[in-house]
Amino acid sequence: MAKTGTTTTQDLRSAIERSGYYPALVSEAVESAVGPEPISSYLVHQETTFDANEVRRHVTVLVLTPSRFVVSHTDEQNGDAATPVPYATTSTESVRLDRINSVVVSRMVANPETYTPGTLPREVVLTIGWGAVQRLDLEPAGCSDPNCDADHGYTGSATADDLSLRVSEAGDGPETVSQALVFARALSEATIADRV
């Protein structure tokens, strides 16, 4: 669920409860991270994945306040030798808006030749970068001389990869795709406003 404009903690809590994924645990973690600040926008995304012969669920909650972007992620785990009963792990991170350096929205549309503005994409990938996680891809550098055996070092690229969230019409429904776009726009506008 995404909502723009000033909303209440109760609205967010209701959206988390509708996701049906450990709502008491998720709500407490998110509310603790948000604190007393008003909520400008939020997105709750519950996802089920298949890992070998296990079904795993997790939920990501994104919250925008006037000064921060808060991300919470909760995963469930099966018991293991150290912890014989199933358990869940919840983490939250609060990022000042001035730290966000990119908000990337990738849209996938069918039949682009007949696309009508305002039509929902079939899939949206929201990628947000604030410099906490960098992915570095390196490969040996070379030159155009096929007989050269000199060491040219390495070449590569660094990519900010802090958060990537994918929603699709088929898997999550058109409402969630729309809500992801609403949240992305609110976050983009907040990062611009923060720098003006």
C-alpha cells in the first residue's frame, strides 16, 4: 500500500496488517524507526519466493517522512541446528533524505507502439541508492594488440545497489504497481525538495 500526503501511523499499521505477515512484529519495528515524525508516504510489499523446495515469505516496508527514508525488511527462517524453531528477522534503516543519491524507476510495458500515457506498466522495479551498499564488477583490462602480454590492470564499474524492489501486475496486482509509482514519485520529489 502506498499513500501520499500526511497520513497517520494507524494508516500504516492497517496496511501492514492487511499484508498478513507478522503484523505485530513488523509494525513495532517500523513505528520504532519512524518515531514521532509524520508519515508522508509509504509502501508495504509482501512477497513469496520459492527457494529450492521451500516457500519463503518476506515483507518490505518503505516509509517517507519529512526528513528521512525508512526501510524495514522482515524475513522468516526455518529452524536450524542453532535455533530449532522457525524465527523471523527484522531490520530497519533510517536514511536522511540528503543521503539519497538516486531513485531509479524501471517500467516494463507491453506493446509499446500502442502505449497510452497514464497506462500502468506491467512491472515496476524501484531501485534506491544512498551509498550504503556498492557492487563492484571487475575484469582484466586489455589492449587491442593481440600479441601483447603486458599486465594492464583491471577495469570495472561500481554500482549503487542499496535497495531494489520489484512489483508486477501479475504477481502483486495493478494496485500495488500504482502504489509503487506513487511512492517513487513522492520520494523523488522529497529528495529534490531537500536540495533546494
